[in-house]
Amino acid sequence: MTTFANGESGSSVRGKINAAINVADRIDGYLAVTASASSTILTNASAGKIRVTGSTTQTIVLPVASTLYAGWFWVIKNDSTGSVTVQSSGLNTVVTIPANTTALVICILASGTTAASWISEFVGFSSVTGTGAVVRQTSPSILTSINDSNNNELISFSPTASAVNQLEIQNAATAGSVRIGTAGSDTDIPIALWPKNDAYTRIVAETATTNAIITPLRIEARSTGTPAAGIGVGTAYLVETAANNFEIAARLDVVSTDVAATSEDFDMLFKVMTAGAAPAEVARLTSTKYLRMASGTLGIQFGGDTAAANALDDYEEGTWTPALTAATIGNLTVAYSTQSGTYTKIGDTVFFYASIVTSTFTHTTASGAARISGLPFTPAGNGAGSMVFQRIAKASYTQFAPVPISGASYIEVYGSGTGVTSSVVAITEMPTAGTVSWQISGFYKV
């Protein structure tokens, strides 16, 4: 029997040489596996390069470690759409290889049946989290999509040639907001949410709240400068009126009228486009709790009515100062203990009230019709009214009524009675030096 200088027998050396030749043959060999429910059981004679294809998961069981030498390895390339689970001979998981990924599995202990006899590493990167295709770079190029655990498309990507702007996603610490923004070389970079066809964009906030308002959408305006009155935030509504021609059809804006701390005030503005001009304000809900129609607004139409004549285009309340005068004033002298008037204007109709009580009333040369001047609006047509009066002496006339005069800003009083023709009350029919007391009310058109 041949004995070598190191004391090892010739038969032992021949065994190692033969084992080395077998290992070399195994490494050069190639095993194709089609993924299925059946496990692929390896031995020390199995090819060292394994490629898995197919559309399901696959399990590969490594050889019994005691039949190997430390350093034996297998290269397993997973070209299937499912994951490949590599187990020790005792069916302990050594590594799970995601789709389109390659792993190197090395025997480190020529004994035992657990995963402790093996180590593994992925080819081209150090570790994998989760399942599916693996990202191998800090800034990877993703060609089409990111798939879920069932290999269904989760996020798809559509590249733009020569793109300079991109989406930016930022996580947040406790109580912070996760940020989805834009970045790039342009100064202003919008984000477009683009539902398919007639679909819509939903913003949902799901809470346990059952009897209070929740706020799933919050629109903020931020400034890098010092905010002042006039800063605000708005939403614009665009409509494609011709091919690739988008017009801002309307806006809903909120604008500050006071930004002082603890006393901030804001108005809400409603704007619409008319005749192709930029959207202009048509109504404003003020911080003082008024709904204010803008100047030039044609009015409010009720009940589906579209007739311009039926629009309520004005409402106003106010005061006016009635004054007793005459067509020809002469030496008329009047002083008042009571002199007040109010009015309400609804659309084109003015409803008025006046009260005058004189403390001085004298005249000798005044003549013509007695009048109450100072109406808040000029009548466009004669109106009508009623009155309670003192100090009218017009023979045979028993009823009197105030009449706003068309085109003038005053009221004349007309008398009527049995067997007489209606006629205006003259200043001379109001005796001098007495107390005049008139309370009148009525209406007229403007």
C-alpha cells in the first residue's frame, strides 16, 4: 500500500481526488426546474447551477450536509414568477429567493440537517425584504411597474423623454405629515391626478367618528414672506373648451381681510368666467356673516325662473330725512321736533316711511303744492301710500294720500272726497303758525 509523506494513504488521496473531480463536474452541470407543487431534492451529485422557470412557487431541498465538504455551493437562479424556497435536508428554510433573482447557497458545516449548516447571499446585493422583484440599486431604473405579492401590477410607470421633474415622497416622524410633492429643475411643478375616463378621485378619511365633521381634504396656503391682508387660497375649475385648450371656468377663493393674531378674518369669493374673460367675483360670503352680490351682478332668480325681469337684483335698507317744503318756497320757515324716515328697497320697488312734527311752521308768500322732499331714490313712476295727518284745511276733501312724483325726489299729497275732483294739497291750505304732524308710508318704482 502506498503511503505519502504526510502519512495519508494512497486510497484516501485517490478518494479526495475523485471527490474534487465530481465537484468540478457538478459545478459545470446545469439543472432546469419548472416550478410546481413538488419539491426538488438535491444530492451531492446534483448540478451546481439551477434555473427555475414557471408561474408558481417552488421548493428546493439541499443535500444532507454530511455527504458534502464545507465550501460546496449551489447557484440558484429564479426566473419564475413565484418565489423559490431553499431548505436544508431537515426542511428548515435557508433562504427565499424572489422572482427574477439569483442566490448563492454555500455549505459551511459538513454535518447536521438544519439551516445552520448553510449560508446564502444574493447575487448583486446583500439582502431582500418582502417578496416579488428586487430593487438592486439606490436609484434603480424601473421599466414598467411594481407588482404586489400576487405578481399583479400595483404601480405602473410611464416615462417621459428628457424628463426634468419628478415625484417626491417623504416620510414623517411622530405627528408629522407624509409628504407627496414634486421636485425638479422647473420653478413651478404641478401634480396631476388623472383618473381613467369618467372616473373620479376619492379622498377618504375613515375614523370612528359618528356625530362630528371630519376633514379628509385640507388645502393650505403658505408664504415664505410675512403674511398680510389679501393672502388667501383657492381652487380653480378648468374645462377643455377646444382641443388642448383649457379655460378656468370658475374659482372658489378664500381671502384674508385681517391677519392679526387672534382676530383673523376671511371672506369666501365665488368667481365665474363670462364672455371669455378671467373669472370675476359674482358673490362673496363675508366674515361679518353677509352674502354679498358683486357690483354688476344681475340678481337672484328663484324656482328655476330664467327671465331677467324676475331676478331680484337689489336689496337695501336705510334712512332718509323728510323735509316739508313747497313748489314755491317764498318765506316758508320750518323747524322740527320730529323728522325721520326709513326705507327698504327690494328690486325696483322702494317702500318708505316718514314722520314729521313741526315746532315752527310759518309762511306768507309760499305757494304751490306742499311737498315732502328727500326721497332716497328718484321715482320712475308715480307711487301710492297712506298717511295720518294734522294741519290740512282743504274744504270738501276728507281723504288724503301721499304720492311720490315720477322723475322727482319728493312727495305731494292729494286729496279726495265726495263730489270733488282729486287735487294736490297746496301749501296755502296748511294754515301758518300751527303744528304740522304727518306720518306717511307708501311705495314707488325706480
